[in-house]
Amino acid sequence: MTTDVSGLTRVRADRVRGIAVGLRHLRGPLLPILHAVQRDLGYIDAVDVPVIADVLNLSVAEVHGVVTFYHDFRRGPGGRVMVRVCRAEACQAVGAEALAEHATRRLGVGFGGTTADAAVTLEETFCLGNCALGPSVQVDERVHGRVSPARLDALLAEAGR
């Protein structure tokens, strides 16, 4: 594998094309392709958008619009651990705002940010489907309920942060 920027871009574009070609047979394939690219490569890079558009015979603007509309798609590298704090009304009613403030202070980043050591990316979400057990937090793929600031600190410690 080459290490120059154009070579890395070419390798990434080839991987994205392979993912898109493999999933283009699906009904409404754009979202599954975007999720697969993010899962496999960590985020949706600007170089990915025209490749996906070409495979699906869509405009670059259409693909870019979907990537920027949905908050779940990252457009840059994320941290090794992804932390999402629910900010929906049910969680707000039981302390999500205080938890959100604690998370931003504790990690030293705002929502959408990644810690300087690339350990944690902090995101907000507007429902984790755990309303009865709010406030809720998702750490990587696992949802946790009734999370206090102390419990969030413990979850971060378990995740290596």
C-alpha cells in the first residue's frame, strides 16, 4: 500500500466503491451504503461522496445532502470511544441537561467534538429508545439508563478514558 496522500485517497475510494457496489442492489441503498462506509472506515470522507454518487447514479449534491442531514454520519475521524447523551424531552425531564453539561466539562469538548487524544467523541442524540430509564447514554454500541454524572465517569473509566 502506498503512503502518499493521493495513493491513500485512491485506496479509500476503491474500498468505498467496493462497499457501494456490494450494496447497490438493496432497495433504497444510499443509507445502508453510508452506514457501511462509516462502520468500515470510521467516517464519511469528502472523497467518498462522489464515488457513492457515481455507483448509485445520483448527484454529488444528493449524497452530500443526506450525509449532512443525518447527525449519525461523521465527516471526520471520531474517537476510539463514541459517547452519545440523549437530549430528548423524556431524558431532559430527569436530568439530561445537567448530565450533558457534566459530560462536556469532563471531556473538555462540546457535542460533535473529539478529545485531543482522540480517545472519545461526544455526541448528542435525541432518543435512544430508553425513555423510561432516562437520562440515557450510549457508550459505543451499549445503551445505559439512569446515568448520573458519577455513573458517566465510571462508564468513561471502563471505556479507558
